[in-house]
Amino acid sequence: MSAPDFSIGVLTLSDKGSQGERVDESGRLASEMLSPLGRLSHYEILPDDPERIVALLVKWIDEEGVDLIVTTGGTGLSPRDITPEATQRVFDYAIPGVPEAMRAAGLIKTPHAML
């Protein structure tokens, strides 16, 4: 059975990953997990730079019509971990409960998920 014609973008946010200093395991895993839903049409690794993140998300959505974008990385507690703040600048509204469900699922694997 082939995947539907549903385009998926995976965006990894990592200073070290964007410089080739770290292998992007989370982006690879996200791509594999999402493959039954559609085709991976876009994949990129960017540094933790809010202007670049916003610009790429807007391009993928508005210009290239990507149906689903999954981001990974940039969610820690350091000053450069700004993925949530950058993505909030792009979407029209939040879906309440989704971040809480993600953290709850993460707590099954690590007590650090809340951070």
C-alpha cells in the first residue's frame, strides 16, 4: 500500500547539527515514523536562529504547500533554544493540550521531559 499524496516537512533545529558537528538522529527518526502518512517532501537542519526558522516555515507553508511540518530540537532551557517561540510567530492558533500530551508521553521515557 502506498502512502497518500500528503507532503511532509521535517525541520531539525540544532546549532551543532547545522554545522555537521552532530548527527541528526531525531530528524531521521521523525521522517521514518511519518513515512506511512505521506511523502517526505522537505527536510532541513537549521541553527537556532528565529528569523531563519520563521522564514523557512513560511516558505514551506505559503509557497510550497507542505501539508504537515514537524520540528525537532531547540526546546531546551538554554537561551538559544527558541523553537516554540519561533513557531508561534507562524501559526494562527494553538491546539490546547497537544504540548501537554507530548510532555506526558515523554515522561514515560525520561523524567527530563518536563524541561
